[in-house]
Amino acid sequence: MNWRIDVALQTPAHSALGDVLSYKNATPLVAGTLVRVPLGRREVLGVAWASSDITGDGDGAEAGSGTPELKPIAAVLDGLAPLGEAWRDLVAFAARYYQRSLGEIALAALPPQLRDLSTVQLARRLKRPAVKAANAADGQRDAALPLTAEQADALARFEAEPGPFLLFGSTGSGKTEVYLHAVAALLAREPQAQALVMVPEINLTPQLEARFGSRFGADAVVSLHSGMTNPQRLASWLSAHGGAARIVLGTRMAVFASMPSLRLIVVDEEHDPSYKQQEGARYSARDLALWRGRREGAKVMLGSATPSLESWHRSRPAEGEDKGGSDLRLAMPSRVGAVALPAVRLVDMNLQPPKTVLSAALLDAIGQRIARGEQSMVFLNRRGYAPVLACGDCGWKSECPHCSAFRVFHKIDRTLRCHHCGFTERVPRACPSCGNPDIAPVGRGTERLEEQLGALFDAVRRPDGSPVRIARIDADSTRKQGALESQLASVHAGEVDVLVGTQMIAKGHDFRRITLVAAVNADGALFSSDFRAPERLFALLMQSAGRAGRDAAYLAAQGSSAEMWIQTHHPQHPLFAALKRHDYPAFAGGELQERAAAGMPPFAFQALLRADARTQEAAQAFLNAASAAADALPGAEMVTRYPAVPLSIQRVANVERAQMLVESRSRAALQRWLAAWQPLLHAMRREPEGKGVIRWLVDVDPQSI
Ligand code: ADP
Ligand code: ZN
Ligand code: ZN
């Protein structure tokens, strides 16, 4: 037992233990080897990070050297190739950058089953014949489509330059086809090469999987996302790690996939907020993809019709004046088949009769589409029947007793549900406060909209004389395994005339027969306190519009054209002017000017310190003490600290939440400062200021403020 092995482990959060613990072993271990080691009374999975010869040190305590006795490594999982240096570097970088422990990131990046299987079980699992390396040239495949001129241009630039690239392509411009071609060229050129393709939502993976599978053969493609079972995830992971999977498709977690021959990373819909993990280690998979690409010499292509302002700012046009951005912008402004982007129609809700939910003009337009057999999509970003249930007599409202939020009325199962803490009760028969039996829903969610549309179109007939079919897709309708796939399939099969849903249906899907999209209540985001709200809203509306009129041949056959309807009380808002022209660059230019003037991202870098406590005072006291303690840190003059404030939803599940924003013009200065701050925060937790604090966390590059 002459070797000390430092092992990265998942230790309890905020524990006093380091995240790399030392064990002993008879032989050194290659860095990246998976091991099982004792931790407390358990035996856990770890990753060997370094080995050093301790022959001369004596063997721990018996030798009287003062070093505590090291425990031996329990088992070495030598059936599995060690995790490579590039992977370990990625993990170490992510831990450093997002202020988390190395062990936490390393272990979270491995499939759960790898952690849970005993050594014997794992050995048995690994003995199963490995999937043979897939040859992307075998078998019956879909042929690649001949590229449009814009696609061919983009691809030629992609092949000729090192990148990174921002594929700025309109909705329906055929970005996926560009990814497919880029992957095909890579696999044809390099027999070992692997590609990673990321999408923001699990529900986008099946369609993508089908497209990649039919192009490259199902054996060459594996998926990695949280909707898979643990055995499926392990199988995909092993296949990527062993090199058999040439293409890995996945959600943000896939950025940590072990891929020894990674040469290409695609981040589709790169603007999407779900690339940012919102709990635990709050990493941005898009930003890590860029880092990983640079580290491993893999080309990175970000794609979007509405890039994040960060990515837009970082990119330079492919032609003309070089504005100095590091990423090359590849523009594909036209839709495939030269079909026009939808005409945007604003309905001024100030001119409608009071309490109008759906304007007559919009209903008429949807009615006409139904009569022609076309599909419409009505989009409302709020699920449930009504956001509040209220008593008109005494003013009682369906507040959640545990949160500073209302419970949402779900009519289907007659419940009041808190969307923050999950607290659910049957709807009371009468007002709990005054006994009035007439409690009424206030406002509207997708359930109520679906019901209302059903009533409104009751008399309208489809071309064959049959009644209208209305469907709803949201987090409630898709809870069951496979429900979303089957609901989407019925939309694709033309079994639905009007689809109601939340933003789930606004993103990415390649619907072929939808010709009208309507956003019925989007105003909320216009005046949000979050400076990213306009950017989000613009992207969401443009993406929603992007679901309409995607099939040139269908539109021509129908003699129809695509429309995007927006009901708003603020038709003069400049955001809508840019949206009407589908002019993302104009919108982005205006926003960037404001951000620059106000010194906000991407012109500054931010982090949030958040504290959760039993009382708001305790949470804020912790943050303010943390701020005061940081005065003496070197480089403090480079970092602006704002006062502690409550979160917009201040209390969730009886926990009070507060946050403090820190900001710097220099990313490096902020990083140095955060690293120096971290030990102070850990120490403070044990001081009087830490009393009553349940947890705290640092969110680097936060996406919502
Ligand atoms: P985006 O991701 O840019 O919104 P997609 O990649 O989904 O667009 O492409 C939109 C549609 O156009 C898809 O149905 C796709 O099959 C089709 N398409 C893409 N490229 C071509 C092409 N070169 N020729 C014919 N059809 C294409
Ligand atoms: Zn009442
Ligand atoms: Zn609640």
C-alpha cells in the first residue's frame, strides 16, 4: 500500500470534507480510473485524480508522521477505460468556473447507474458484449437533401474556417440539414471521429433522433437526456465513452459526455434558457460547449434564429467589415423553398370590448383555417385552468400557505396546486373564509383556453363536415411517459385542428401543416423587472411564428400563407415593430445599445449569491455580512456588489429567499474574486451570521435576476 491516490468524490454539500480525498493502494492508478472507496459507512464511486508514491512517508499514523491513516481503495473498476485528460480538464474547469466542488461535477457527469451498481454488478454489466463500432457507411439510409444555396455557403465557410460559428438561420431555413451535412463530412473524413449535438428540450430529441438515425444508421446514434431510464443512460454513456457511438444527441447534461474522439459540437437553439442548469452546479452547457471545443480541438457550431445577445455580440459577419467578434456568423435568412416568414398581425386589445380574451378577428382567422383543413396553434404561457381562484364577497384568494404565490386552479381534477412547492388540495366547495359558495376563477391558463376554444368553435365544421378537434400540450398533459410523443404524433398526422399549449410547443418542432400561430397574452413580459425579459419574449414570439408555414409545397397546394397573431395592449412597443419585420439584428442592436449604456451583460459579468433561510432577515443578514467580509479581498475594487434583496417569489415551501448581485466589467476579475470569496462564505456559515441560513449558493452568469 505504497501509493496515495487522490479521488474525486461526491461529498455532502458544504461539508468540511474536501472534494478530493486520499486513499491508499498497492499500485498507482491511471488518472481518470473509476474506483469504489469507503466514505463514512458507505462505499461510493469516485474518480482517481492523481497518484503519488508514499513509500518514504511511512504508512500513515503507525509511522508517527502525523498523517492520518489512509483507507485503502475498495475496488478498481478496471473493466472500464479511464476517463480521458480532456474530460477531466472540462470537469475541473466547470468546477472552478461555477464555484462548485470537483467531485460534485465529476460524479454528476457520470450516469447514475454507474454510481449505484456494486462492483460485481458493474463488472457483469461490462462483460455484456459491447455494441460494435458503428460504421456510418453501412446499410439503407435516407439520402442527404441537396442543399440550398444558403446552406451550401454556410457549410463551405464552416469547412474552411476554425470557428466557433454562429449559424444565424431563420426558422425553417434548414439549420438541421446543415448540422447533418457537417456531421456526415466529418464522419466520412475521420474514421474515429465523434460529434455531439445538443438540443434544449427532451421533447425535441425524438424528432432529431429519427432524422440522425435515418441518415447515419440507428447504431451510430445515441441519446443522453433525463427522460431516459438509468439502464438506457448507462448504455448510451458506455457507447459514447467506448467510441462506438459516433453521434451523441442530448440535452444540456450531454455536454459532459465522455467522448474520446470528439471533433464537432452543435448547440441547436443556443439562445434557449434551458441550457443553463438551474439547480446544483448552475452551469451553462452552451458556454461549456465552447470551452470544451477549444480544449479538444472540436469545431463548435451554435445555431439559432434568435441568438442570445451574448452570442450575437461575440459574433462577426462572415462578409465585410470585421467587427472583431471571436465567432463567425453564418447567415441563412431565407426559408427552404423560398416560402415567406409568417405575416405578423397585431391586435390592439385596447380597441376590443372589455374582457375580450380572443378577439373576433383572430377567431375568424382560425375559423377560416379550420374550414380549409389547416392547423392553428394558440400559445399561452400559463398552464392550469386559472392562475387564481377568488371570492367576490370577502376577497379571499387561493394563496399557497407555504409560498408567496397563488395556487393554480386545475379544473380537470378540481385541485388547487402550487406550482412552486407542489402543495395540492381539493377545491373547496365554498369560500374558506366567508362561506360564499360562489368562488370563481380569475384569469386563464391553457386548460381554460382549450375549453373556451371548444365552445367558440362548436359550430364550425372541418372540410369533411366533422367537428373541430382541439388538443392541448403542456406540462400537465404530458406527465405520463410517452404522452408527449403520442400527442405530437397526432398533430403531425393531422388529427388536430387547433393546438393549445405553453412554450413547450413553440420551440423547434417541424410542424408541416400549421399555418397560423397566435400568442394571446404576451404582455406580461414587456414590463418585467428582469433585464432579459424583452430578449426572451422576442425569441419566444419569433420561435412561435417559426412553427407556422414551414412547408412551401403544402402552402402552395392550399393556396394559403402563414400568419402570426399577437394580441397586445401595447402595439406601439418597439419590440413588435422589429418582430413585424422579422428583424432580429435590429432588435438585438437596440437591446445591445441599452445594455452597453447601462453596463449590463454582455458588457459586464455577473454572479448571484443566494441565501435561503427561515426568515427574510436572516437571509439578508447573511448576504450583507458576506458582502462586508469581501471588502478586504484583493481586487474588490473591480467588483460591484449590490444590496441584498428578496427574490421575486420571496417564500417557497416556507423558506425565505434573498439574493445579492455582484458584477464586474472583467470576467477574469470576477472569477478571481469569487474564488477568494468562496472560503469566506464557507467559514461564515459557521459564524453567528450563518445562523438560520438553510443553504446558500453562487450562480455564475445567472440567467434570471
Ligand atoms: P430550422 O431548424 O432551421 O428551423 P429545419 O432544419 O427543421 O429548419 O428545416 C425545415 C424543413 O426544411 C425540414 O422539414 C427539412 O427537412 C426541410 N429542408 C431542409 N433543408 C432542405 C433542403 N436543402 N431541401 C429540401 N428541404 C429541406
Ligand atoms: Zn369569501
Ligand atoms: Zn407553495
